[in-house]
Amino acid sequence: MGVQGLMTFVETHQRIYRDVRFRSSRLVVDGCNLLYLLYFDSGLDQNHGGEYAAFEDLIEKFISVLRDCSVSPYVVLDGGSDHTDKKLDTVTLRAKDRIQRAHRAAVGGRQEKILPQLVKMVFKQTLARLGVPLAQCYAEADQQIAALANEWKCPVLSNDSDFYIFELSAGLLPLSHFQWKAVEQRASGSYIPCKSYNVSSFCIFFSFQQQLLPAFAALAGNDYVKLQRTQSSISWAQFSPAGRGSHLEGLLCWLRSFHQPREALEAALGLMGELTTQRKEEVRHGLYQGMEEYQLPPSYLKNFFIHGMAPPFPAGEEVAGLVPDWIRLPLTQGRLTPDVLDVLLLQRMSLGCPVDRADMPSAYLTSRPLRQVMYGLLLGRGRPVQVQERDRDGLELRLIPVQPALRGVAKQLPLDSLDKVEPSQRLQVLLKSLGVTEASLSCLPPQLRLPVAVTCYWLQRAQPPLAERLLRALLLGLSNGDALRRRTGLLIQNGLPQQKLSVAVSHAFNQWQACLKDSMHLNQLLGFPLPEPQIARLYEGTLVHYLVHRMSSGGRLKPFLKSDSSCVKHYRIMLSVIHQFRPQEASTPSEEQERVAALRRRRRRQPLDDLTVDLQQLFIQCTDDEETAAEVRCTVRALEDQDLDDMVSVRTRYKAKERLNRCNTPELIRKEERRGL
């Protein structure tokens, strides 16, 4: 939700806070708020596809600090959209703003607070690996977070301004004042310096009746109250001392003369001027609805965290029966995307908006066929409906009707018993959707099977078609994992300049991430017929961008690979599998492409040094064509990379043999020196 301007207002009155040394307690964590704050406040890259490994490290450090201070975190995440759509206007405005910011980031290179596509998955996977209790709500989580904290009599950790309104028995610990990086130690144990907020302190400070806080939030304007045009005629600042305070301070001063929320709201309606009867009822309904959001229900998460019980689905009769019972538990565990609720209840899907220029098509067009399969499984054959996808079209937000798709085995899988379908059938649906076979993936380690299948799908559908160097950069990142990331990280720390964002490269990898994200969601719905890959150890956006830049500028990749033969082996296997599915070129090859192909054929019959000379001559002839020149440079690097360890071993044997011969013939060495050789 969020009360407009409230947190900034409280920050200007620091005496409301109380300094505390936090330790030895449960802590209910607003997961979405923590996720955003950790990523954005840490300076991690936002524009090159995500620094997932560094984000994973940050989460691990945060959880380690909590445990060192004997704090037990319980993380709660938002779920799907409210089925009544009462927040739709606010969500739409934020989506439009995100499209504008993503375009500015792509054009200007600034950080515009655009969350990379797979950050939420990394967050959930890391917490699961660390054994941190996590719950994903069916809708927005604020009420359930506050209700659980009150039942357990422990504080909430969040920066959401709505928690300044909820009556929390143990108070709120604002994330902006939670100094987890400055943990202190005493003989009695470690603690985290932080500040605590309580609504009673707020009301005492402003001489204000506590029961009026929900009315204050509704009149100030939150995400559920749509009264901006009407409220603009009320200048709340006029009620502040001397008429010079903020609108929130003026509103607080005005509310002091009331004792009950109802009389305050009716008086506020009288300040809004002449309203039609219909408009007056709309305003009244909106204000009361806004107030109701701060009435706490019983917590349904307590039984989930303690006993692992799936909460009942709280929606009304109008959506009863649309969500199968088996879906509730994996949804609450975070093992199933909440997008399935939006599809089931609203027939709608809100897509992300990665950093991309407005003149590029949406990155999610490539992965749409995967989502159509998911829509088909969720909505079935008996419901002739379309799903409205909220996606970017240039700088505009569009609702695009998309038809669910069911083909082959998928037609025989009913949603109500999807979890009981034979694993082989579920696997067949997934592989058929990605356009690969089980046999083609059998030579790969389990963790690489889904990413390689996704890459085969991406290679066939990416628009524009992919340059070879993009594929190789991606596979180098996949095959080398942690070792390659660490090495690249050290280079960057030692002053490696950050390359300018390439529009084509960025768009291609945005498509790959969208394909991976949607295939993982489909894999979740099908009950994980393929193992779910650990994203933070699989893909690093900044790394693959750097590798493409290095190949395009003629840099060598051998230093990144020569120390790990198993990674080179995985790289070759993946390349072999993916090239089985590479689409055939429909167009006639250009003269330069034919020359490159000829050079590839001559490779086995020609020494590497001679071949490099030929490629360099070809590069000189192609200097007027930047793309072709880049492809030639890429070919040189690719030919080196294909038989990297063979080249290293051959050159090493040759040099060793030369040194041995020179040591055995000292007279020959002296003759060469006299001749000036």
C-alpha cells in the first residue's frame, strides 16, 4: 500500500524513534521491501542484466548477521494481484513509470532503479538454501505481516509506510535505520544498532487520538484511495501552525478536534466542495475502504510456519473453485510463481520491463509461446478465454490478448490433478514446449539441462538472429560458474573500465532471461520435471556482457579458461548440443561469410598462425562493414576457444622440445648468437 509522504514526514521528526539494541528475538521481515533495499542500496549493476552472484553473497551476509545476533527471521513475500482489482490504477501508473525509467537507463546508462528480471528468483532460492523460513502470500502481504508479528509479539522489519499506521505490539524496525553492517559485540552477545517506531509514540508526539490513524492514512491518500482530484481542492497545509507546515502536519492538526474516524471522514467530505450524490458516495466508499485496510485479520501464516499447513484461500464466492487445492502449498512455499493466481482469477499477466530502448520490441515476445502453454494448462480446454498480457509497446503499456495453447500430451493433463500426472508426461510437455528431446540433454549435468534447453529455444526464436559471439559468451558463463565470475570480479576491481551498454547485446540477453524465467515458471507448474538451476551460480549479466565486449574488441579468452578443464569440457558439450538445434540460414551467405566458412574448413589443413594471418587479411578487407568485422574478430577468438586446451598443450610441447634441443646442443646456440639470430 503506502501512505504518500509519510515516511519522509516521520524522518523530519526523529524524536519519534527510539534507539534499540536488537538481538535474541523473532523478526517478521517484509521480503519484497528487503529485496529492493538490499539490491538498490548496495550499488549492484542494474543495466547489464543483473549481478546475481554478488546479490546472493549480500543475502548470505545479511542472514549470517541476524543469526549471529540470535535473531530468527521469518520472511513474507507479496503474492498475486487483489482479485477485486482495487489497486489496478496504482499498479498501472507504476508500470508506465517503469517503462520510461527502463528506456532512460538504456539510453543514458544511469541507474534508474530497474530490478533485473531474475532477482526475485535468486532471493527465494538463496533463502531456501540457507534454511530461512519463507512464506508467499496469496495477495499483498502487509496485513499478514502485521498480524503475524502481533501474534508472536515481535517487531516487523520494513520501510513500507503502512507499518507506521498498523498497531504493532512490538513496533516497527525501519530498514533504513537497521544497521546490520555495523553489528556490535558485548559480553552478553552481539546486537544490531537500530531505531524502533511505535504508533503510540507518533500519537503522543502530535497530541493525536490513536484510533484516528486509519482515517489519517485514508485522507492522506494511499494506494487504495483514488481521490486525488477531489482532495486537491483541500489544502490541508492551511490547518498547520501559521499555515506554513506540510499537508500531513496540517491534516494531523485538523484531525485533533475529532474523536472517532467516522465523524472525521464525514467532516472531510464537507470540505470537498459541491459533489454530486453519486460522486459523494464514491468518495465515501473509497475512504472507508482505505480505512479497512488497517484492520488486522487473524494470521494464517502462523500454522504454516509452525506446522507447514497450507493456508485456506481467502477469496470470495465469485472466485471460489478456480484455484485447485494442490496449488496452495507450493504457492505459500514460494515454489510456484504467484502469476498463476493472476491467470486463474483475472485472466491477466503483468510482464516485467528490463532495461531496453523503446525502439526495440519487448523482450517477452520471444518467450510468449512458453507462457501460452502455461495458460493452456491453467485455463484448460473448456474455458474459451484469452489472457490479457500487460506488456511494453515502445514507451506505451498495452493490454495484448493472448490465446492459451495446448498441444500433444498437454491436452490430456487436467489442472485439478496435474500434480499427480506421471513425471514422464510432465517432462514431455516441458521439452516439447522448448523444442528439445530428452536424449539430446542426457549428456549434460542435471543443473545444466534446463538452461541448455532454454538456450536451444532462444537460439531458434531470438529476433534479430543471434551472432555466434553472444551464444559463446553465454555458454562460457554457464560452464565456468563461480571460478570465472571470481576472476572477472577481480579484473573489474582492479580498474577494468565498464563498457558502454550495447543495445543489440542487451536486447538479446534480455530475451534469454525472459525465456529462462518463463520456462522456470512452467517447470514449477509441472512439478519440476527438470531440476531447477541455481541462477546465482548459472548466469551473471555483467559477466556475459563483458565477455561479448572482450570478443568483439579482439581480446583473448584463454586466461579465463585454461585453469579449469572440466569447465572447458562442459562448454564443448553444451555447444555441441545447442548446435544440433541451430536454425538453418535461409538467406544466401555473403561473400565475407563464405570466406569465413572456407577458413573454418581449411582449419584442419592449415597451421594456426597461417590461419590467423588469413583472418587478419579478411578483417582488413571488411573494415567498412562493422558487423562483418566484428564477426571475423569473433571467429578468430572462437577458433582459438574451440580447441583451447589442445593449442595450449601443443604449444607447450613444442616450446619444451625446443628448450631441450637447445640445452643438448650448446655449440649450435653459440653459432646462432654469432650470426645474430
